[in-house]
Amino acid sequence: MGIPLRPVKRDRLCTESIGGKEEIRFGYSVMPGKNGQERCRKMEKQELRSGFTTGTCAAVAAKAAAAMLLTGSELQHMTLMTPKGRSADLPLFHVVLRQQKAVCAVKKDAGDDPDVTHQAMVFASVQYSDKNEEGQTVGIYRRDGEEGKDPLFLTAGEGIGWVTKPGLSCPVGMPAINPVPRDMIFCGVEEARKEAGFDGSLTITIWMPEGKKLAEKTFNSRLGIEGGLSILGTTGIVKPMSEEALIATIRLELHMKAVSGKKQVILVPGNYGEAFIQETLGLDLKDGVICSNFIGEALQSAGEEGFHQILFAGHIGKLIKTAGGVPNTHSKYGDRRMEILWDCTAPFSEDGDGLKDKILTANTMEEAAGILKSLGILEPVMEEVVDRIQGYMTLWSGGRQVEVVTFSTMYGILGMSRGAMELIGLFSGTESGRKEQEE
């Protein structure tokens, strides 16, 4: 796009190479350390407690319910081996044993991961069923029994979501019980059936009474999962790495939009950006993804998913970091906002008025923008800032067309890249946008 990539004082960037690709791509900002030495500011390592996935909880509950039904004895806990090879020995709650049906629950323990399902109850019921029961293909997963045994059936009840859009790992019209947890549930019940010497069919139902309410705090509805939560997990273990979970969610949401055929996408860091594109630009976040601090990761994923055009809108307080080549804007990676802003400002100032000190000591970007505005240089400085942001974002996206809009709460739109208005028009359905799409 002809925009030069100008790293801000490259010697002030502590970078790491990812797979041999451009170093600056996933660099960390640095801060002066003792004796003038520079160091990376990274999160201190600490021992965090892992937990169990909803999939493990559902499988333990299902295995326990099957064992109780087939033996006629109530249980207080149940053990199950997770795909990770770690044994889960979990206590049981709300145990009910009847002649034809057994019910129990496992309380989700997410460890130190900030999971919305932490402490939620995951229920399972197991009951005798006819192997040829009517409607078994409607919303019911089936697993043929081992060694000639009758099949097992699995469905969902209250608080478990149902898939309404293609592209997920569960078919449309089926409960959102992902493949690995589904296999864990079937294997657990099969193990209980084998130990009890029973060959007949069983129907398993999983539900979470709080699921529908908790799902409102997740991206499920936007992903096409309606009515509740998903039963998730690939290892059975919740690793206390919330960043990995957030990045996985961002990647999945971008994947879902790509699968639906979209070639353009909007990225915003958070609530400010979301409100801005709706209230100021008149756009709908149905075309967008919230990427939090993971700007580099989101752009890389958007490029890998094949999006042709990306509109990135964000508050200058966050986006100024990307003008310095910082792809993760979390404060734990350092705060160089004013240093980066000054580097963009320097070409437009002779500093006869002590502007450098004023910028470097400003408390917020809003304050700094006010200083620049009072001197009549806010517009050219923001053009420089946007050029640098666009350059890095284009790099992180793998060369896709990335257009940038940045704003402040006090001064509104501060800067736009040259093609931003046309891309905004495309999303809003205006004539200029339709023209660009046709071309």
C-alpha cells in the first residue's frame, strides 16, 4: 500500500521471533530497568491451579448415573480418566436413584481460570431405553455399542445450547456437546455398562440449570449456539491460561464469519470501539469481532481465514501502542504510549515550546490530544499515527487491506486511513461501498 514501516526506536523494542517470521510482529514493549538496562516486562510466573472442563464434569456425572442405575447403589464420588491422562475423582451432588432412572450432578471447578461456568452444576441422568426408540435421530447423538451391545443415546436438556449455524464442531440442529466431551460421556457410560454386565440401551441427558443465564456472558449466541452453554473440552483439563481461551474464542468467531462467506470484517478492541462503530459510524457489530488486547493475533487470524478487507476501529489510548509495533496492548507488556506519540509528533515540532516534555508527562491520550490541538498540529500528527498503525496492521494480517479509524472520547474521530470511508460505506451499504465491492 506504499506505507513505510517505521519502527519506533527499534532498539527500544524487545522482540521475539515466532516461527522465523518478522521479529517485530509479536514484540513486547520494554521499560528502563535498573542501571539503564532495558528489560522485557512480562507477567510474573506463578503456580496456578488447574481445573476440569464441563466435558469432564458431564462425563463423570453420566458415568456415575449409569453405574448407580445398573447396580442399584448410590455413590458419593466417581473417577474418570481424562484424555490428558489425568484422573478426575469428583464428588457427586443431588443424587437421585429410581428403578428406571438415576440422576446426579458434578460441580464445575475451573481452578484459577476465570471461567463463567466455575461452580456451576452439571447434571446427568441415565435411563433405560428402547434401542429402536422413535425420533432417535432428532437432537440425539447415537453411539453403537461395543461387541454387539445395544446403542447408547445422548441428548441435552435445560441450559445446554443447540447449534443453529454451520461451521462448528457439532451439526446444526444438535446439542452443543463437542466431539471430545461427547466421546468421554459415551466411553464413561460404556465403562459403567461393561462393569455391570449390562448390554441394553441407555439414554443419557446432560443439563445445566444455570446454563441459559450463564450463556449470556459468552459469545455463544453470536456463534450460533442458542439456549445455553456448550459442553466443551479437548483434554478434559482447564489450564489456567485465560489468554489462550480468549484468543481461541476470537479465532473461532472469525472462522465462523469466514465460513458464512464473509470477505470483510470489522475488528474493535472492546466496548469503546463497539459503541463508536454503532453510534458514530452507524455500523452493526454483526459484521465485527471484539479482539480485546490481542490485536496482532486477531489480524493474523483474519488474514489466515481469507478476509480481503479489515476495518479496525479503536480508541487512540489503545491504538497508539500499535503505532509502535506492539501487537498486544495489555499494560503488562509495558506502556510506551507517550513515547510513541512523541516519536510521531517530533517531525511537526521544533520543540521550542517544550512540547516533548508536555507530551511525555501527559496523563492520558485525551490530554495529549488536547495539547496537540491547541498547537494546531493534531491533524498531521494523527495522520502519521494512522499511517504507522496501518503499516503494522497490514504486516500482521499478512498483507490484507486494513483500514484504520481512531478516535477519542473528547475530540471524536482523530484520524482515518485513506480507504476507510469506502470500507465503511461497504459495511453500511452505501453507494461508495457497493462500488468498491463490485470492483
